[in-house]
Amino acid sequence: MFRAALANIALVQKAESVGIYMLSLLLANSKMRFGPTLAAAATLVAACAAADVDPIVIKGSKFFYKTNGTEFFMRGVAYQEDYSSNGTISGGNTYHDPLADARACARDVPLMTQLRTNTIRVYAVDPTANHDECMELLSNAGIYVVADLGEPSNSINRDLPQWNQQIYSRYIGVVDNLMKYSNTLGFFAGNEVTNMQNNTEASAFVKAAVRDVKAYIVQKEYRPIGVGYATNDDDLRSDLADYFNCGDAASSIDFWGYNIYSWCGDSSYRESSYQARTQEFSTYNVPVFFAEYGCNTVQPRQFDEVAALYGTEMTRVWSGGIVYMYYQEANDYGLVSVGSDDQATRLPDFTALSSQIARVNPTGVVMASYSPTNSPQPCPSQDSTWAANRTLPPSPNNAVCDCMVKSLNCTVRSDIDDDAITTNFDYLCDPSNGDYCSGILANGSTGVYGAYSMCNSKERLAWAFNAFFMDQTRNNQQNTDPCDFDGAGRTQRPETAGTCRSVVSQAGDSGTGSITSAPSPATTGSGGSSGGGSASSSTGAANVLAIPAFNSGILQMAADVTIAALVGAGFVLL
């Protein structure tokens, strides 16, 4: 049994030279179940040999293999337990990092090769975990990784959006962790964050994330790699696609992922709206692909759409797609069921997809002879259905926030708890109680952002404490301890030496000025690498407290509440 497993895994590693399709036939005819024995064999072989994959590059609206210049089409599978397509998770703030589970990867990679998989999408990874074993197994099988940057409790929340130091640190931590692997394709900065007309403002914050993650990659001198966005299929599709593509290249997406479930059962290229979507994106100037697909209202799924997606009509515009999803969960989208014994069993959907994907072989164009002609889209106009402003939130800068806190006369105590943060935000940021929060507000509709709106919740509350303290000191002599806040505040000696003096001066007393010259922020995220290849079941960062939304007609308060609106795929740019 072990020798059979070892032999099959050895073939997986040679897939690129002997042909993944022939390998899939071998494995499909095998009676072996995929479990711990196979996992042990795969891990053993992976430890002995590793193969860097050829980087995928972008030219115009297409992906190419960098070395031979042939066009790259994703044959992908979404690979993460307990996630739903809208970025939520069944287990609260915890998530299971699929790239830190070497045992599961060793079990699953051979099954992926039967589907001719060359790309997986993961929705949340632990930036402190070691991903060497899984990434090596995937690389040896010729499989690239598209990674969302968020996690359940630390992402941009569509209802009360923020782009702040805490979320930024999480995002660049994932970048730092995964950039060492040649089969990392890139990153999604958001997944279906804007999904209704009443939350289009949130797109300004996601686009700011795109801008800043791209800038960080350049700053760290990593190999060029793209940052994109994944959207759902609804009436906002045109405005969303235009908004994230318009403007300067430094702030716009490098590719566009489309979560589409419109081909259900016995449908067609026209009836499914695939024809209409193909026409709409025919003028897009960056690659577009299906970031999720596979309607399951008719079961078992037959995946007839595969022939259309990889056919000549669509490959002129689309670069393949990612089937939702590998694991069988309550939503019944699974290709594979994993039992309590850790054995993986192919489901009928797996068999159907394997059959369909075996028949497609898109050829595309050659990079050297391809001359892109498409241009960026115009930005959508703000109206009753689209609120996001072209002016984006400021870039998070921990050095600026540190300067601000040091300059205050009244600040928060370090041991302040979440309840106290919420209670004080509720009072201080209610406009009826005074103007204490203008320096920390962020409004994606008006494009007005406080200079310190990108700081973390404690730092922003410190600003509000100080604004109240200074107001009371000047105007309410009867308040003998205006920095107490029921024990949550404390006074300090302000410091504004050196570059901090300029930062505080530019922001102004109200905190609403533009800081155009600032000290450099720290250039390390919350990532890193810890030893071992064991599974990582991570708990999301504590829910950072919300600044409530007071709709006064002037102010739309931003929030630090972070629910999973998850964010990943990217490619080298030419």
C-alpha cells in the first residue's frame, strides 16, 4: 500500500514532464483511498525534491508563462474548509489554514491533479504559520496559489468600512509570508465587499487596500506580483469593474475575479449570461477570470459550463476559472468528502468535473506576438446607486499614529478593555455631544478622511479623549478631571520633537489636515514564519470596536469592527 502511494506521489512530482492528464488517468483507475498513508508518502517525497514553478506574468489582459510565453488559463479549485463564497465562516473568528496542514495537502494534492488543477484559491491563511510543506507539494504538482489577504475578524467590513493600521498589518503579513514561494500568484484585497447599493462606499476602502499593498510589494523589492479583487454577480457589476480599474495604475487592480453562479443545470452560453459577461469584459485591460463558479441548484452538477469557459468564444476574454469548492460542507458544493477517519472520498461532482476538464485544452496566444490595445475604464459617476468617491482613504502609517499619540495631553490607558472602547466611542463620536472625532472619521462617499482615520482603535480613541479634554479644559471649569473617562484615560506630557512636530502641524488641531510629509512607516507586517508544518487553526484578531455610524447628513462614521469580507490572486506584471 505504501509503495503504491509513494509511486503515485512520485508521478505527481513529475506531472509537468509526463503530463498531468495521464497522471489523472492513473489515479482515477486506482482503488486506493486517499488518507494518512498517502499523506505520509507525499510528505516524504516532498522533503526530498522541490521544483520551482515558472512564474506567471501579466501582459495586457492575459496571463502567460514567463519562460515559454504561452498563455496561462486557470483550472482552479477553491480550497478551504468552513468558508462560504461570501467570505463568512461557520466557526466564528477561527479558521483552519489549509496551507499549514501538510497532512491534508499530501492527501489532497493527488486528487487535485486528477482534476488537472493548476490553481487553488485559499480564503484565509495564518501569516505566522509555516507553509513550506504544502507550498512545496503544490509546486511539485504545478499548482499555483491565489490567496485572499483577510481573515474572519480582520478585514474590511462592508457595513462600517475602515482601512487602518490593524487591517494593513494583517494584509502585508500575508504578503511577507507567501512571497518566498514561486507558486504564489498573488492576492485578493477583497471578496464581495460591496454587494448592495447601500454599501458601495466600502469600495473606496478596498481600493485603498489595493493601492497600499501594491506599494508595499514595490517597497519591499519583492518580485512583481498582482493584487486584485473578487466580486459577486449582481446589478453593480459594471460600476464595480469600472471603479477598481479606473484611475492611475498604482491604485487600480491588476486583475479581476468574478464569482458567478449563473450557469445552472441544462443551460447555455447565452442563457447563462456568459455571452453577455464576455461582451462586457471584452474591453477590460487587465486579466479577468471566474474567481468562483459552479451553480449547485441542479444536482449532481454536470459542469457543462467548462466547455464554454475554455472554448474559443470565452478564452479570448477570460483566463479560466476556479470551481467552488473542494470540501463538502453544509452548503453542498463539495467535490470531495473527508470523513472522521481523515479519508477523502470523491463525490459525483468530482467525477463530472474531472470528465469535463479532461476535454478542454485552450491554446490562447503567444506573449511575444500579443499587443494589448485595451485601456482603463472611466470611473463611474456618483449617483443614487454608486456612492464610492474617487478620493481614497489615507495610507496607514504607524509612525504618524505614534506621533499623534505622543502629542496628546490626554490618552487612553494601555489596559482599556473592549467594552470601554465601545462605550466611549458611542459617546464621543455622537455629533450631538460635540465635535471630538473629526480627525478620526473616514467617509468613502464624500472622500473626506481625518488625518488619523487610519490609526488603530486605541489610537483613535486617544485622539477623541484628548479633543474632549482640551474642550472641557477651555470651556468647562466645573469638570475637574476631564481625562478620567471612568478610569479609561490618563494625562501625559505631550511630545512633538523632530519629525513629529511637522506631522502634528500638518494635521492641525482638528486633525483634518492633509499630511503630505511623514516619517516612513514600519515595513513589516504581522507575518513571519514559525517552525513545523502542522495544521494551523487560527483565531482571528479580537474584534476591534466600532465607531458607531451616526447619519447626521454630514458625518458617516467609519468603523473598526472587522467581519470577514475576505480578500487574493495576483501575477507578475510586464
